[in-house]
Amino acid sequence: MSKKITLLTALIILLSASYVFAVSSNGYEEIFAPPVNDDCSGAISLTVNNNYLCANKTSGTLLDATASTAPSGCPGVSTKANDDVWFKFVATETIHRIDISNIAGSPTDLYFMVYDGGATGSCNALTAIFCSDPEVSTISGGITVGNTYFIRVYSNSSAPGATTTFDICVGSMAPPPSNDDCANAEAISSLPFNQTFDASAATNNSGSISGTGCIDMNDGIWFTVVGNGGTLRITAAPDNWDVAISVYTGSCGTFTCIEDSNIGGNSITEGVNFTSTVGTTYYVNIGHPGAIDQPEGIFNLAVTSTTLSVDDLVAKGFTYYPNPVKDVLTMNAKENIEQIIIYTGLGREIKRIKQSDKEAEINFYNLPTGVYFVKATIGSASGAFKVLKE
């Protein structure tokens, strides 16, 4: 913020507050007010989130920020801060995560330092306990529940005129997720699916998973998805950790590998594609790669499916109607239709018909309204399609 003022007005203001002055080309004095949290005494209080997803964030800026005199004590990280701003929080756990996100303006390379202000939260006796160059770091030592901790955010640039804006949050490790174990895998019941999960507290349960034909990986958190005959694509986009994906059939503890992905590296999105079988349950493990137990973190999981296809049946003259259907679904082909299987929208088989005829009529009259999958087989060819029951 700036405004034109007379020198007399500037002197009056200077007596009551701290401002940065510059002389403009038109001869007027320019006045710039530093942020309210330019010093430790004005530190903005942060809400402590109960997980690492950080629904509660606070906006900050380095615009017009000035240097503070503060203890250093953090080797290996630049402490030459000429544009720092301050935040504070009261520890609720012995482990907290600081996350600076949505960084814009210039410069964008931010650092932060954490100081212990003790039970009284005083700026007069700060003890540096943590420094970070990455904008996201977990503090797992030196934290006392109930103490006030000050966060000093600054850039690693000595150039003046920072315009940086950002969001900052403090997270706490949540309890193990409900789908931490394969037996409690979360069912993905409809596609497309897109959701963010916090797996930071996931346990390794029975140890790493190996010998399945898929990559060795930690026992992370689990999902199931039922095949619909289409090609399923599953992606996991991690927030600052190394993620891997494995897809299995079978049952918990007795797996057959279907597909896996482990490009490797922090924040690298992993993805798999595979042709699903209608009605088959697929187990999806999202976790850290390797046989050594490593912590998981936040990730976004997306599951999509291509359109079901009857392309292999078209050459045999296959048709079906009507869709949507109220009572009877009719199918015709130039060759005998040998088998028809009806599945619910969740992949549960509810009807199987074996025949040897070029026409088939399937009664939907007594079925509840909703989505169904129909799989038809003619000789060695098969195809599946979706039917809406009205």
C-alpha cells in the first residue's frame, strides 16, 4: 500500500509506527506499511489442523516486510532474512507439520525457521529448534505440548522489493486411517473417483508386501474397485513423498499381481492401466515402495474407466435394445449368443444365462431401478455394456 504525503505528515506518522520510505520521481514521499506480522510481537496465530490435509490455512505476504533480529542456530540453511514475517501456534501434539503452499509473486524460494517461545509464548527468549528449505517439513522432535512456537518465514533472496504471497498451515498427525489394513479396504463404488487422503499415520501392519509378482512395497492404505469390463486407470499424486501403486486380485494375504507402478521420486505421480473383468474385485495398495518401512503422506487418488465395448461382437452382427429398459432387453446376432451375465452397478453377478440362439430376451421387470452391466459371449468373442433400468 502506498500514498502521497507531505513531509510533515510523514514525520508525524513516523513517531507512532514503523514505515519504509522512498522518494518517487515526482518529488513526493512514498510510504509503505510493513505487514502486521513483520516482527515476532505481531505474529499471527495459526489454527492447528487435526491432520495433514490442512483445511485451515492462513494467507501471508512478504510485501514490504523488513528484517528482524532473531536467533539463528540453524546450520546449513540461510538465515540472511531481510524480508521475514512471523506466525505462531500452540502445540497440541509432539509432532507437527508446517506447510507453505500456493506461493506466488517473487521470489518463490521460501525458508522457514521455528522457535520455541515456551509456555508463556514470549518473543524475548526464543530458542531455534528447526529450519527448513523445503516449504513442507515435519517437525518430529523438540516440541512440547502446550508451548507456543513461532514460525519465521522469509525468502533466500537479498534483493529488495519482494512481492511474495503464500498460504501457511500447521498440521497434526491423524490416527491411522480406517482403511489402513487390507481387510478394511475402502470400496470405490462409483466412477470417476477423485479424492485426497492423508496416509501419514498408516502402519505397515504385517510388513512389506512381496512375492506377489508386483513390486515390493510397504503395506500402505487399501482400496477395492470392482471391474466393469472397461479399462481402469488408477493414479496417485503424492504431496512431497515417494508413492507406489500395486493392483491385485485374490484375497488379503493371497494376492495375484495385476499391475504396478513405481517410477520413483518425491511428488511423482504414479499410474496404472489395466483391462478389468466384469465382477472381479481388485485390491489397490497405495504406499511407499520398498521392503523397508517408510512413512506415507498425503496423496490424491483418481480412478477412471473407459467406455465399455462390444466391438468384438459387432462383427458378428450383435445388437441390443432398448436402453434404457423398463421390462425386456432384447439381443440379436448373426451367430448364436451362448452366454449372458447380468451384474449390478457394483459388479455383483445376479443372473447367468446359457443358451444357443441368435436372439435373447432378458427380463428386467423385477429388477430395481439403477445401473446394470451386461456381458454377452458369442463363440470366442465377448463384450460388455451398461444398461439403465427405469
